[in-house]
Amino acid sequence: MNAVIKVGGKQYYVTEGSEIFVEKLDAESGDVVKFDQVLMLDEKVGSPYLTDVTVEGEVLKNGKQRKIKVYKYKNKSRSNRKTQGHRQPYTKIKITKIK
């Protein structure tokens, strides 16, 4: 079964057994999370969501992604480089059931 779910304002295409990285959720490793905002299941499309359909997943890990470096540069006489970094927190989820 294939489904499109909405988590944290983004849409994800999932199948059973797939692993996805979503915005950080308040759940510990090993917890089971349910997603009720299912936009599409196989050929059925909801308006906006399908009823009586849930997607279950197991939380594998909470963490932070690689650091993204942002450079600010002004040439010649005012040449001081500024660097900033940002690490986005995420939750890794393995999809177990699509009902």
C-alpha cells in the first residue's frame, strides 16, 4: 500500500517498511506514532483528508542533521567573513502499518 501523509506542514510519500525523516516530534525512541492526516491511499484521494485511514510508525531516533554553513562576504576593504551555522532537529520514523 502507498500513502501520502502530512506531518509538520510537509507531505511525505510512504510505503510499509519505509523510513522517513520528519520535523522533530515529542516522542522517544521505540514509541509508536499514528498519523491521521492521510491525503491519498493508493488510488483514493481525500478532500482534504481520508477518513478511517491511519498510518502507524515506530520512532527510531531523534537527532540533528548536518550543519549548514552560511557565508556572508563583502569584498575588498570591508573583507571580514562571517559564518553562521544551523542544525535542524529531526525524528526518524519507520512506517509499520497502513490501515
